[in-house]
Amino acid sequence: MPSVTHDDAPPLADLMPWSVAPPRLGRGWPTAPDAASLKARWDALVKAEGPDRETLFGPSRSRTLTSAVTQLPGRSGGTGRLARESGPCPEPVRVLAAPFDEQWLIPDHRLIDSARPELWRVADERQVFVVEQAAAPESSGPVLLASPVLPLTPPHGPRFGRVRPLYRRPGGVEPNLAPGLPEHIGERLGTGPAGPLDVLAWVLAAARPGPHGIEVPLTSDPETWAHGVETGRRVLRLTHRNGDRPKLPGGRRPYVRAPLPPRPLELLYDREEESLLVGDGRVSPVPADSWDFHVGGVRVLQEWFDRRTETAEPGTLEAVRPTSWPQTWTSELLELITALALLAELRPRQAELTVREAITTADLRKAGVLPVPDAARKPATVLDHHEEGPEGQFTLL
């Protein structure tokens, strides 16, 4: 059976047609690896007055202390001028700050240069955000990530590409799939329509770089489809954990062998001992595949560590941070090592995924699935709730 060629494989942009650029903050201080620092930063901001508040805030073209903005959909952040703000910090929420790096964000529209409200409107416990990764020579990681929380444009390091929500409406309603695609796949497989999570799982398993962007070979062979969906569901469980903690087999699980220091400044790897050296601390065993895991040409573990230990300019809000390494970061580090190791173990299964009986772009055009209607590339209209406009006004969307 022939494998599908790049020329035959449909582009991801046609299979999941609605996409949005990730939110862009314009300033680094509204995000942090811990929520307590964000509340302390907010308190420092609202206690400052006049020019001091403006300096701490970090104005940009899009946001100043006098910007009039709407409320973030589904959030309780204020809409009055930030120059007059004196209230408590909006409750921080989890976001994807970088590949495999969930952090916290103050969800206040006045702090965010480009918030992408259409993404916030569909962010809930059912949503899965598919995030494109920039291609790079050393990228051993996936070309797509699946996140349960909203991704942000990182201030530095590898930048995210387009964000493709799995669902166009809250509550897991209206899959962001080409109209007719699930039915056509099901018809070719001899089953009912393919479920949205099965299609997503296949996409995560089969997606690969192509000459014109990310492409996704499709199959009408039931055995190949089942193999790809099972592989993709394993990927999904590791990149979209929702609180689940992955585990390596006994004897391969990483543990803290020497306590991490209060302020580790360097991260090294001992290949012979399979040990991660965190300052004077030591974590082992750490598989080489975890240490060598790159996304966008950047080593994931190193980038994760650097974001928690990088030097901040004294007197800035970024400098408000834990004075010592929190225990929660150690737990997150162990989980990250495990997830990267297990994802690396899945790479051979993905590489061996030979697409038999391919469903090609030409097939989808013949079936009327392609070209995708223009409306499918735009956000769905949300009419079921009010959102607060500038200065407390209300707007019906």
C-alpha cells in the first residue's frame, strides 16, 4: 500500500479552518509561574501613584493607564481607567506561556495589548486549543500542542503559530472541523461520523511539516485509523493533562536525590548518570530523551528553568517573585520530565504511521468537503451573554 505524499495530504488549515493568533500581552509582568507573585505585583501597581504607576505598568501603543477597554469574556476584570484602579487583583488563571509551560495570568483586558476575545469566549473545561509550533532544525518535539488553557505569545523564545480551538462555541458545541469532514471520514471507514476527539487525536498523531505549512494525511483504512487515533489519544493525555499526572514505570521515575537549593542558578545534565543538576540539587533518573526534547529549536527543560530563574530589573514588577524555589516548582519539574519522556517514547509510533488508502485533498474536493466555506474560517457568533464594556457599560454580542 502506498504512503500518502505531501502533494496529496490536506493542509491543517482546511481541516480545522478557524484559527486565531495567540493573545499578545505587550508586557511581561501580568504572567508568572506562581499566582501569589501576580497578586503582589497588582497590589504594588495600584498602590503606586502618578508617574510611578505608569512606569510600573509599562505603557504601549495599545495600552496605557487611560485606555478604555471591554471586559475579557467570562472574566471579572475591571473596565474603568487603570489610572483610577484601587480594587483587588482579578483572580489569576492558568495559561500556556510557552511550550509545555503552564503559568498564571492576571485576566484583565487593560493589561493585554491584543487579547483575542474570540478565544476567551470559547475557553472552558471542554475546550482543547491546538497550537501550531514553529519549525526549526532541532525540533524533536511535535508540530502541534494540545492545551486545555489559553496559549499566549511568549515574550521570548519559540513563538506559537496559529491557535485552532477544537470547538467553535462553549460547552463542546460545533467542532472546528471542515463541514462534512467527520461524515466523509466515517463513510470511508464504514462507520458513523468520526467524533471530534477522534479526529483531533488523528491530527496530533499524523500532522507533519509540509511545503506549505502543516499537513495532515488522512486514511480510509480502519486499522490504520484505529492505530493513529490510539497514538493521538496518548499524545492528548500527555499534552492536555487537566490535572492528571503521568507516570513512568517503576525504577524509571525521576526523584529528587539531593535537595534543590533555595535559589538555583544553573541547570546541567549528566548523561552518564542520567541526572539533572539543578544548582547543587540533583534529580534522577532523567532520560536523555527528556533533556534533548526541543520545540522550535529550544530545549524545553532549559527554557522552563530559565523562565523561573531569569534576572529581573530591580524596581520593576517582574522583580516581585518568590525569594526561594517553591516546592510546587519541583513537583512541576518532575511532571514535565515524565511527560517529555513519554512523548518521546511515542515518536516511533508516529514515525511508523504509514497512511494506507489515503483520503487526499482531491478526494475531499470531489466529496464537497473542500473548499471550506468562508463562514467556517470565522468565529461563531455568541449571543447568549452580556459583556461589560468600557467604564461599566454593557454590550450584547
